[in-house]
Amino acid sequence: MAMLPISRSIRFFLLAGSMLLPPVPALAADQTQLIKDLQRQIDELKAEVRAMRAAAPAAVPAGQPVATGTASPPAAAAQLAAAAPAPVPATPVPASAHHAEGQKRPKEWYERLQLRGYVQVRQNEQIAGAKDAPPGVSRLRSVHDAGFGDAGNFELRRARLVVQGDVSRLMSVYVQAELAAAVNAQSNGERREHFLQMRDAYADFHFADRQATLRVGQSKVPFGWENLQSSSNRIAIDRADAANSAVPGERDLGAVLYYTPSRVQAIWDRLAADRQKLFGNYGALGFGVFNGQGINRAEKNDGLMKVAMVSWPFRLDRLGTPFAGQVLEIGAQGMLNTVQPELRSGGVSPVAIDERRVNLHAVLYPNPIGFQTEWTWGRGPEWNRATQAITEAPLNGGYVQVMARIAYSSKGLLMPYARWQTYDGGWKAATNAPRVSTREIELGVEWQPAKEVELTVAYVRSRRSEADERRSGIAEGQLIRTQLQFNY
């Protein structure tokens, strides 16, 4: 058998040796081209060996060089050895970084917090009725919106910022600030807009697999279905007067225990997934005690406001095909309290006024037609013109609302509605707790082109007395109200 030429034999053994050598450590970025050149030469050598094996070797005179067009393997090996960097000692990995394969590092409590909020921009345009009135006569005003019937244009009705989340399985926190609050200047009574005010600051302690929750801090008082419903989630532009007269501002400082059975939570979860407007993160049953003086106001007596509530949803599928997917929710709330309203002469009433109230509600979630109503009866503080003092007086009122829900696309919703409301009774949050009389019709539509944006336009025909004991009579008028809300 003919022997391979010496030069080819040397290259063959160099090639075989290179295949047995341990891997070369990774080189620096500026040596990339050198490695590519060496790899090309090795590939050419491999191809030449394969060609020699496939063909019968021809005799080559001893000492005759063989041209290959490649660099000398010994020289290439020397270049590779010179370019190889010194071994770098391995950096020890912290023990905290070692986790089972596929297991994620548990989140710290601050990583479980979320930031969200919404802003409401409004414009109220009065199209009929007097825009002003002589001294002592009621003007067309609302207890819910300072821009109702006044000479202003655009206003920021709400600008909320919320921080919430689970600190642990046992406890959650919720803090909400209002950036659009207004105060009156001390010198002349002119309003100053857009002050930061605390709305909510509470902790939830969860028990019984989160079916029971103890809420401690400043939070919503569980009285009135619409009072518990977030303003970002309400169809009508403002809350109705009757139920809201019990807790203007909807909040107070105290503690409340909520309980929600899993079967009830399952119904609410299904409604939420269908983008229905629920009343929020509140229980089917609740009992709470609060200061009773009102939101962001210091307590003035030793009495506690005591509130109890129930709100229970029922699936109507058993009633037949016309009721498939529909849910009816009914409930009631009761309140016992003593309160000392603010006086125009300064300070608060030296006498604590008793208030006792009950509220009933019923909600048929629109699918596609819905119905909503609440009614309030009771007694509370009210300015008495005859005695020129705040006394206990009867109150009653409520509202009836019909709405529809039209999904015109996978994202967009149209929700037309019609509401009639009435209320006669004191407004304890205003100075001297004046008597308010309200008769109002509202026709509107809410458009949601996306979940981040809601536009509501409403026609309102209103007949109201102003919440000011120095004025008397009734003001009437008509308005076009527009609100743009954006959520984040």
C-alpha cells in the first residue's frame, strides 16, 4: 500500500490532534476574525482528507511540496495558542439565586402593589332657566357638582390616584387620593381648585379563604348601593340625592366586617368579566362602626355610627329563555347615628342630632335591558326656619333608572339610560344642614369606545331648592351635561 506523502501525513495527524484537544475558552470580541480564519483553514483540511480517502493516492516524489493554499498548521496552532486568553476563575453564585428549575423568585410586597386611577373632565351648559337669582332666592345648583348651573366652563370633577395591593395573603392595603378637591379662601369665600385630599386609606385583613374581610381605616360606609359604586363605574353622571344624603362623600373613619360566600362571588366575577357595572369590592353582608361626623372631619361626640347591609344577587336562568344570563340583585341597609353639623356662626352644633335611616335597592343588570332603583326613609338633622336652629326632621326620596347595554363591537359599548329622582330632607354635610328639595329627570348615553375611555352626554331637566338655609324657593332649568372619563 502506498504511503501518504510526509507533508500530508503531518497535516493529517495535526488535524486529528486538533479534534482531540479540549475546547478553547471563549475569546475576546477583537479576536473574532482570527477564529473565523482558523475555522476556515480547519474546514479546508477536513475536506482535503476526505478527498484523499476517496481517491487512490498517487506516488509523489520524496521532498516535493504539496500546494494546498492554506497556512501552515503549526503556524496556525501557534497563532491560536497565542490568542487564547488565560482562564478566568468562576464567580460564585449567591445562594439566593439558586431556585428549582422553572420556579420563579417570590415577589416582595412592594412588587405586588399596583398604581391606577381615573380623571373626569366635565362641562355643564344651562340651556333654559335663569342662571342667577336675587339674594335670598334659590339658584339652580346641585349638591354634587359646583359646576351645575354656574357661569363656569370646563372643570375637573375628579382626578383620582390609587395605590393598592396584597402585602401578604393575610393583608391588603388601599390608599386613594383626590387631586381635584376644592377649598374656600378665608378672605372672601372664593373657591380654590385642585387640592390634594385623602379619600381612602385602609387595610383589609382576610379570613376564611378570603370570604370574610375586616376593613380598618377611612373607607366607604356600606349604606346605599350607588354610594358604594365607584364614580368611575356609575352610568349616571352624579349620584342620586336621597341615599347620598346619609353619607355625603360616601366615606368615614372606622371598621367594617364584610362577608361574601363563594357562590355569590362567582356570580359577581361573571358579571365583572362581562363588563357590567358592579358596586365594587364590598361584601354580600356587612356590619360597620364609624365616627359618624363625615369624611375628613374630626369626631365631636362619643357616639358611633352603626351600619348594617345586605346585597344578594340571584341568577334568573331558571325562569326560562328570556331571562338567560340575567342577574337580579336586591338588598337593604340600615343606619343609626348622632351627628353635629357645622354652624354658619362657627364650629359645630352643640347638640348631637339623632339620625335613623333605612335604604332599599334592586338592580337588574342590563342584558340588554336593565333596571335600577333605591329608596330611602328616615330622620336626620335639618335647619328649622321657625326656630332658627338645627333639629331632627323626617326625610325620604329615591330614584328609578332604566338602562340598556349595546355591545356594537368586541370592545365598544353604548349604554343609554333614563333616570327620575326625588328627595325632600336635610343635607347634613352643608353648613346649617339646610333642607333640600329635588325633582329631576335625566336622559343620557354613555359611550365606551375602549375600556380606557368613557364619554357621557346627558340632558337634564331639574327643579331644585339650593342647599343654603339663607335662600328659599325653587329654581328650575335645563342643562346639557358632558363628561369625558379616562382610566389608567
